[in-house]
Amino acid sequence: MAENPDGMEKTEQATPKRLLEARERGQVAKSTDITTSAILLIGGLSIFFFGTKISTNLMGFTKSLFINLSNIAFTDTNVIDYSYKLVGFVSGIVAPILIAITVIAIAGEVGQVGFKFANKKFTEGLRFKEVFNPFKGIKKVIFSKNSLFELGKGILKIMIIGLIAYSVLENKADKIALLVTQPFVEVANFIFYTSFELVWKMGLTYIVIALIDYFYQKWRFNEDMKMTKQELKDEFRQIEGDPLIKSRVRAIMRSKLRQLMIKNVPSADVILTNPTHYAVAIKYAQGEMSAPKVVAKGVDFLAMKIRDIAIENNVPIVENPPLTRQIYFNVDVDEEIPENLYKAVAQVLAYVYSLKEKYYTIY
């Protein structure tokens, strides 16, 4: 079972966040043997398929060169021209092969992991101390378990491929011994068909090796990406936020809300009370609001604060425990009174308005 440097067992599967971060650093499950086998088989066979055209062009070029060799005069003016023609001819032969191999290599890599530019691989992969102390990094690479495993795997691949090549050539040992007596065309044909057989047999064998390695690399990557329970908790805390920080933020928000509510109390039309535990401040501006609105509410200490501010600002206080509790538990601050409470609240407001009217009439 995988372990981390702290000795804790990695028993939990990697989260999508961890896998995404690993991908951005260039850590993915892939096998380089997939790309190598594709280049060996497809690239090698493509050379044979285009071999006739390539050999025809080479023969034509060589024949033309020997025929016109006596007429070629190298001067300062034409040597550059000949050089350009030679480079163009060689490029015309080599370029299609190189392009095909490049396409195969890219397809082999992208086909395994998709396309992703791992920018963090260059920013986080190099450590400052290892840049100035390369022997430390080399020691880590050479003597790691993974390096030793890759070395053993490489030796095993060479042995398997060598056996394939040996079996092919052993079956043709008699023909190889007679090549010295054969015409040049027969020798060329023998080399062509023998090479073709070597390429496709070695290529197919390498594909089998590559598939085995690919599934192994996926398994090993999943094991390396596993997380300890503590790492899982830490990541969850990062995503959801530290409980202490979240508690502090909620406390600040409650404080801001209390300050805002206290500022709204002097403008309220009436304060409904329990009478001691709950207090709700209601305001209604006819023509501006479609229904009365709760501008402040509180329980215990905050309820007492609302009542004190109301007394200081001559805001009427009405004791109605059932209505007060119903509004407190069902209506948030800055929300309108629901329809089922319209009648009860309207009666309270009518009572308050009548008191104000009598007060101003007496005054």
C-alpha cells in the first residue's frame, strides 16, 4: 500500500482537484512505449510503402549525377546553387518520413492523455536548490525505485526484441550464407523483405509490451495519486473554507446586520414585542411599499436594544407575543410581511396611527 513521507498510508482515492493539479504539473498516466511502438510499426512500415518511390528517386538522382559528372564545373557562383538543389532533393525524400513520424509521435502522446500545456511543470518542477546542485537531483533519479524498475524493464524489452530479431535471422541463415554468390538485385530484395519482416514482427511485439506497460503506468499513477485521510481533510477544508474562518466571517456579517438593523429602528412605525424576549420593527410607507416590511428584529439582548432605541426615538411599542414570534421566525429582515399576516399587522398599524393622530391633535 502506498505511503507518504510522513508514514501515513494512502488509502483514499485521489480527488478530481488533486488529479487536475497533477495534470497541470505534467503528471499523467502514460506509457512512452505506446509512442515508441507506434513509430516503430507504423513509421517503419510507411518507409517500406514509400520505399519504391524513394529508391526510384535516388536511382534517378545517382544516374543523372554520374552521367553529367564530367560536365559539372564547380565555380563560386554555381556551387551554392548545386548545394540548394541537393538540400532540396534530400529534403524531398526525408521530409515526408519525418513528418509522418512526428504526426505518429504526437498522436501517440495526445491519444493517451489528451492535449494539455503543463505550465506548472516549468514553474514548480524546478527547485531552486536543485538548479545549483544538480548532483542531488541526479542521485534522486538514478537511485530511485522507479529508475531501477525502468532499467529492468528496458533490459527485458531489449532481450525480447533481440529474441524476435534472432528468430527471424536464424530462419534465413542459409540464405544469408549464399548472399555473396547472388546478384545485386537478389541481395537487395532479400534485405528489403527481411527488413520488412523484422519491422512488423518487432513492431507487433512492441505494441503488446506497450499495452502492458500502459495499464501498469495507469495503476501506478493511481497508487501514487492516492491520498491520506489527513490530506483529504485538508483539501476539503481548503475547498469549503476553514471552519474558524467561516465562523469569523459569519460573526462579522451578524455584527454588520445588527448595526444596520439598529440604524433602521428610529425610522420604524411600530415595534412588536413578546414582551421581553423578542422584538420586531415594522415599517410601512404608503405609496412606496406594496406591504409592510420588517426593518429589524432581535432576541434577548438585541431585542432590549431595539426597545431602548425605540423609546429614545418615540417609536410606538406594542406587546403582541403571538404575532411577534410568528413574524420573527417566518420573516427575515428587509422582507415584506406575508399575506396571511396582513390583517393582524394592519390592525396594529391602524392602532398606532390612531395614537399618533390623537397625540398630534392634543398637541
